[in-house]
Amino acid sequence: MYEKMSEPIEVLAAFKKDRTEPMVFKWGNRHYRIKKVNLVHTERRGREKIYIFSVSDEANAYRLSFSTESMKWQLEEMAVL
């Protein structure tokens, strides 16, 4: 079951030839190493284009968003696997 949230996070991402791939994010005082990017898609919120990354580590799944307007990352949802 997913828990909705809207928390600012810091993200370390790799910019590969044809994609951006988040690798680690920091939420609060803890770092989360991303093991797998499960899905990437975009959506519009007004004039903002938002990139949505559905990712997972060994224990949980997360939905991260990146705003091209504000250039900020957020933790949108979290689920315990």
C-alpha cells in the first residue's frame, strides 16, 4: 500500500546518453540507494512538466518527481514491499 506524501528530497542522478537515472536520494538525514528504476513518465501540472520516476531499493518502492520549472525533486509516495 502506498503512502502519499509531498516531501522535498535531494537526488544524485546519472545523466546517461538517452535518459536520466536517479541513483541515491536523501530524505531527512537518511540516504536511500536506488537499486532499480521501474518506470519513468511525464505529466503536466499547469505549465510545469514533471518527470515521475517509480524506483525501488531492496525494501521499499518510491515515486520521485522532478519539476522542470522549479528544478526541484520531491518524494511523492512510498510503499513497503
